[in-house]
Amino acid sequence: MVVWLIMRLKKYCQFLAILFMLSISFQSIISGDEKKIRVVIFPFHYNGDSKDLFLGIDDVMRSELIRSGYCEVTEQERTYEFIQEAVLSNIIKIENADMRNMLTKANIVDLFAKVNPKVLIQVAEKTNADFALRGTLNQFGSTLRTNIEIVQVKAKETIRVLVSECESIEKIPEMIEHLSQQIIEVCKNVNVQREIDYIQRNYQQGNITYEETTARLKNLSSEIPRSFLIHSTLFSHYFGHQEMRDYLIEEGKVLIKLFAAHEEDIRCLSFLGVDPFFEMANIYYEMGMFDDAINVYNRLIPIYPMNQIKYSKHLGELYKLKGKDELAIEAFSRVLSMDQTDFETRLNLASLYESNGDILRALEQYQHSLKYTKNISENSRVKEKIKRLQLLKDVHKK
């Protein structure tokens, strides 16, 4: 009996241990610790008369990045060990231990400033960093200029170079604080997709609810308000949820304003699974807000190379509904310049010409459309229209 109780107690303790580990794991998922980015700051290189006054600037930046709550920064001593190893192995290659010991930390830092990007990335990889920062501070009289190179380690490339100036040494902390905020913004923008994937993965796995997912995406949007990717993700998140229609429209408006047809924007849309611009125009159409739908297409057609035919076709139909025949004709003509086989557009164009008394052009479009009819019924319908217009033409001749 005692043995049985002991065995039961052991199993119960094991069960509690498993529950404890699972709770820690779940909390780490929900808390978002994985979202922090890892940054390594290489010692700044100083060029100027007051070199001693500038020492510790990278320490200030380190504190600012950590204080943001968004970054984990590699410890300085650990960073220096990797730097020292890189300098001694790749630059001067000193074998004698005594000569190695003669090199000061300042010597090592100065030499590291001269290493090529490949070595810098190798060192950053050893620290398991997502981003590496290398900076210089130059003094020109009373003016101080800081250049900071931001390297995305995984991509093995410099993604941004930040430059800032101040007019006195007293202004350096303020300048470094400002640069730190810029660094965080750059890193956030680069990591937006990772952030979104993290949130969506937890939603798909059932770790967070739809409402919690919405809150997290909106919070991310508030942190990076001009991110096209985040707003398009929110649009997709709201899409198909009737109760979120107002939020969907709000995000659609932001997307239309933000869209600049950059490569990143277009790539984002290609993976989204929904065309937010087309859907916005449809929403406006359903609400009877034809002018707003027209504005969507007129905003996108000149700059967005995709979906030109679809957008122009619907724009023509909207203009036709509004009784703006000339603009409708222009839109439908643009469609046919891209796709001559579009049967419906030819009929629309022909009907507009006919309603405006341009019998010859209407006939021309109907005759062209005969080549693209899909069945006997369509063919017969078009032939009837041609026959009727030819009679009208003959009457006008008389």
C-alpha cells in the first residue's frame, strides 16, 4: 500500500511539473518575448580632437535600445571578445602572445573599424544577432556628426545608414536618443512580417482569440502607423466579418492613402489573398457611394500595374451609372486597348456610342464583337443590334 502511494505521488509530481512547464511555455508565447530583436552594437570609432569626451556613446545607445523594451543587446564584454578574435585572426594575425597582449582595447576597436563587411557579419553571426550596428563619430570644429550603419545579419547586407549632427558636445545624448529611436523604427519595419507571422500563428494555433489577434495587430499598427503591410493584414483580418465592416472601411482608406506602388507594397498585395482596393470600391458601390468608388479606381489605375483591366472596366461601368458617358467611353476604350477580346466591354462601348447618336462607331464595335461571341445566343443578339443600326443608318442617309 505504501509503495502504491509513493508511486502515485511520484506520478502526481511529474504531472504538476509538466503543467508548470506548459504554463511557462504558454506564457512565453502570449507575452511575446520571442518578438524582441537581438542587436549587437560594435564600439563606435571616433575621429576628433576631444576623443576622450565621446567615449561611452555606444553605451548610451545600448541603454536606449534596452529601455525601449523591443531590443535585446549583446553584452559588451562578449562583443569585445568576438571583435578581438576577428582583429587578431583577420587583420594583423599576430602569433606571439606577448605582442597580442600589448594591443590595447582602443587599438582593437580602431582596427575593427577597418574590417570589411564580410568579417563584420561573421562576428555578428557569432553573437546570434538579428541586426548589427557600427558607428563613427566625427568632429568638424564645433559640429559633431554621427554615422550609423544598420546591418541585417541574416540578409548579410546593410539596410540603412543613419546620419545625424549636433552643434555641441552637450547635445550628443539628445542626438544619440534620436538615432536610437530611428534604429528601433528601422528594425521594426524590417521585422513587421515576423511580428505578423507570430501573431497569426498563435491565432491559428488557438493560443489567442480573434479579438486578441485584432488588438495585437492594432497595437502593432499604432507602433508603426505607416506600415502598408500591417494595415493590409488588418484589412484581410477584418474581411469576411460583417460586424467588422466599419473597421474594414477604415483600414481600406488608410491603404489607399499609403499605397505608393513600391515593390514591397505590390509583393504584399500578391500574398494577401484579397484585393483591398477592389473590395473597397465594391463596398462603396453597395453603399451607393459611386463617387468614392470612382475615386478608388482613379487613385490606383495610374500607379498600380496589376488589375488594370478589371479596374478600368468597373470604372467605366460606374461612370455609365453616373451618366458620364465620355468618361465611361474613355475607360472602356482603355480596357479594349489591353484586351481586344473583351466581349462585354465592346457591348458597353457600343451601347454608349449608340445612346449618344454615334451610329457608325456603335456599328463598328458591334461588328468587332461578333468575333468574340461565346455561343449562338450571343451571336444572334449582336446580329440583331447590327441589323437595327444599319436600318437607322440607312434612314439617316435618306
